[in-house]
Amino acid sequence: MDKTEIHDRAEGLLNLAREGASEAFSAHLNHMSREDQLAVLQEIDKQNARDRATDPSLAVITFDTPTDACGKHVDNVQILREKDWLDPSGWFGDKYDATKLYELPADDKMVCQTATAIQSRSRQLQASH
């Protein structure tokens, strides 16, 4: 993807996230390569930070970028909305309600974890010889 396409996709996905359309958001990410997912999420992060600078009431979008045998990838994308001030759980605990937007599919996680374990074991065997 070029920069313009990354920007446009990020803008579209940011709108889906703000609307709470987690299934559509996830479907769009699942049709991208890992590299494109990462680039688009980093652009979403920039756009959301810029938007929140002018309107702090907008939701926060968070995501993890673990690195394993499959490389660096996106996981655990969430949108955090500030709890209503009438909600007492916001007074004593986390002030945000989290909604999952995307999680790396279980099959992909298993493949990456298995590859990481095999590489780790291979290094252990090479070190012991």
C-alpha cells in the first residue's frame, strides 16, 4: 500500500471504530497483510491523537504490536470510551470502557506461538552442542 491508500484506509477504519462497528473493522483488517495492518494502525493512532488534541472527548484507540517468529504484527485492538460520570465504577477503577475491535485470529496466534517455540528450542539445542 502507498501512503495515500494507508491514510484513506486508516480514516475509514477510524470511522468504523468510532461507530463501534467491530465486525466490519475486523473484517477489513483480516483482508490486509500484516505489514499493511501495522501501517494502517499506526496511521489510525496518528489521526486519532490529532483529533483528540482538538476534541478530548473522542475515544482512545489502543493496540499491541507483539514481535514473534511471524514478525511484528497487530493484536488486541480496542476502543476505549470514557465512562459516564454517573457510573461509580469509573470513580474507583478504570475510567474507560473497552470494546475489542480486532484480535489476531486464533489460528494465526497458534502458528506464531508454535514457530516461536520451535525457534527457541532450536537455539537451545544448538547452544548445548
